[in-house]
Amino acid sequence: MKIISLNFFSVLHGHTADVKAIAFARHRDDLLASCSYDNSIRMWLDDGEDWISVQTLENAHDSSVWDCRWASAFDSTLISVSDDRALKVWRTQSQDDTAASFVNIAIFNQAHARPIYSVDAFLDGDSYFIVTAGGDNAIRFFRLFQDDSNDKNIATLSPLITKANAHSCDINCVRFHPKQPSSRFASAGDDATIRIWSSSSLSFP
């Protein structure tokens, strides 16, 4: 592929402070999520002419929202982490996956001892597996699963394992391998290192 030129065709306004992360939806190609220092998460929809703000989750967290990631290519599950040390999960209420109907379906407060800077997730069977990392130098894993009520807007976050001192300083980013998420992931920190983890170096449930 030869790229001749790059031109932006849309500038999105709405956040009132630094935008910390953006994520295109994996289950549809017309939806974008953004999170910000203003504590909010915004949903943006491509209406065919421009990207428009269709929902603002005001005070989605009690402090800066550092990262947000879509959990799978099969549904609207969005995961966010924050300076408030909480891990939150969001999903649309509507049956037709309307982009403007996201609600909080699960929360795990004090998921880390310090701010959480990064999150990633993947779907395996009926459960989502989530990895988080932050200012306490730790990497943590959680499982998200539906409650027995069969209500898609009620779910439970359960902690799995913690890797303490995964880096010697803040961990800024953690990502699952796109093809081998259950056995491999990478992390990057303020200690100027990138670490590749596998089942041989960290047992993943």
C-alpha cells in the first residue's frame, strides 16, 4: 500500500480537558469511544457525513479516565480505567445496540493501589478476561461474567491474579497479543522497558 497524502476530515469537539485515549468499536465500524481528564467518556457516531457526539457519560469516573477499550468484536462491551483506581464496564441497554444507550454494568473499586493507566480485554467462551496496569507497578487480571439473571446489563467482575512489581516504575500500557491473548501479552513502563509475558513467565488462568 502506497500512501500519497494524509488529511484529516473531521475534528471532534466536546471534551473540556485532555483526551487520554480513543478506541474504535470492534463490533461495528461507525462508533468511536473517547475518554478524558474531564472524568467523562464520550460516544461518537459516523452519520455518513461527520462524526457526531451521541452520548456523554458525565462523571464516568471520579477522576481522569486514562484508558478505554472494547472487549470484543461481538458486542458493545466497553471497559474503562481511571485515576480513581476503579475498573468499570459499560454496555448498551437497547436490543438494537443503539450507540447512545451505554450504562455501567459492573465496577471493581480500588482495583489497584494507585491510578490505573491501561486496560485490555478479550472474550473467551462466556467470559471476558481483563488485564489492567498502573502506578502501583502491578499487573492485575479480572474475569467478567454474566450473572444468573441473564440480564445482559448485570455482570460481575472477579479478580484472578496479581503480578506485583511487574515493572520497577509506573506501567503505562498493557496489551494482549491479538492472536494468542490467553498466553501472551506485553507491558511498557516508566522504567524504559517493554516486557513480553507468556504462560512460562506468568501463569494465566
